[in-house]
Amino acid sequence: MFLRFFLTFIIIFSITACSKKNDEVYKQLEKENPYELYKEGLDAFEKRQYFFAEKKFSQAELIFEDVELAAKSSIMSSFSLYGINFYDQALNNLESYLKRYPLDKNIVYAHYLISIIYFEQITDEKKDLEPLLKAEKQINFFLKKYPNTDYAIDLRFKKDLIQNQLAAKELFVARYYISLQKWVPAINRLKNIINKYDKTVFVEEALHRLVEIHFHIGLEKEAESYAKILGYNYNSSKWFEQSYLILNKDYKIQKKEQFKKDNDGLLKKILKKII
């Protein structure tokens, strides 16, 4: 009986003590001024003390009664995480921001920052392809939804860089297959460059490699067809010169002006036939 009474007393005392402690913590939080927290965060941010800034912005967001200011704090918290290269945490923060404040005026900037974070995680063409594809997807989403914003100008430029990276990846894989004499997968990779990334700097080498492979495996007509495409578009490039050297000496180089005059639309016809 005494033991039961003692245990009951201990439990009641513990609950009461915890309740008082929680009340004290809650009162302390209530005393925090969100404007002061935001200012502390902004001061730290301007000094590039991003870790401390993120902490203050996060605290301010929780306390602000004004939704617009809470949303602004969330954006600044995300940018602070981005500033210290905490990419995953920044992305999680931004996704939460988009769910909590779907009508906020800074939502365009949030989507832009997401695009930049994905873009900055891109490495060279020999590494993982996934960051490239994620960056391309996010940038395409932004350009479709916010095409007339100032941010779109920057992202269009970055999209061109991504296209070059993707083409470089395809060419890297194609060269690997060529080294193994696996002609079919090599040809497929090179055709991908011509079909998808024809505005990149890698299309010239891709055409040359197609000339090289087809001539090597005895398909001389196909080799000449690719050489014609190369000559039509890049007859002053080093890749066209190398392709010409591969073909027989009777193969004549046509000047671009005459070629264009006599073979209007040939490029499209050849591409439809071969690819």
C-alpha cells in the first residue's frame, strides 16, 4: 500500500514538474521577437555566416504571425543552406516552402533556386548522368511555367550547357563502344547526338565517327552519306577533313554554296533515310 502511494506521488510530481518546465520553455519562446531573429539572420547572411543565419531564419519562420514574413524567412533559410552547399537540406526546405506557401510572391525564385541547386551538382560527362537529367527536367519545367521572367534568361543559357554535357556523355560512351569494336551500340549513341543534340559542338565529331565506323565495316555508301552531311554543314572543320581522308581519293569535295544550290533539302532527306 505504501509503495503504491509512493509511486503515485512520484508520477504526479514528475508530471507537474514537466508541465511547469514546458510552460517556462513556451514562455521563453513567446518572448522571442521574430523581427529581431530575422535581423540577426540577415546580418549573419550578409557576412556569409550561413549556418548561423539559417538557424535564425528558421526560428523566425516559426514565430512570425505574418504569413508573408514567415514565407520570406523560409526562403532565406533555404538560401542559407544552399550557401554552405547543403544541397539536399536546401531542396527539402524548398519543397516544404512550396507546400506551406503555394501563393507566396517569391515562389518563382524558389523554383529558380531548385534549378540552380540541381545544375550545380552536375559533374563532367564521365560521371553519373542522373544530376544532368534532373537539372534538365527542372529547368524545362521552369522555362515552360515562367518563360518571361529574368531568371529564364539565365536558365536558357544553362540549358544549352546541359545539352552540351549530355551530348558529351553520349560521345564518351560511343568512344568506349568503338574501342571495344561494338559498332551497333556505338552507332546508336552517335545517332542520338545528331537527333537530340544537333546544336551542340559534338555533332561534328559524331558525324565523323559515323563516317569512320561505316567505312570500316564496309558500308561505304552510308559513310559517304554522313560525309555529305558533315560537308554540308561543317566543310571547314577538322572533322570533315579527317572524314575526307578516310574515303577514297575519287570522292570529290563540293563547295558548300554549290552543294546547297544543287541539293536543297538533302540534309533532311538523308537524315530521314539513315537515322
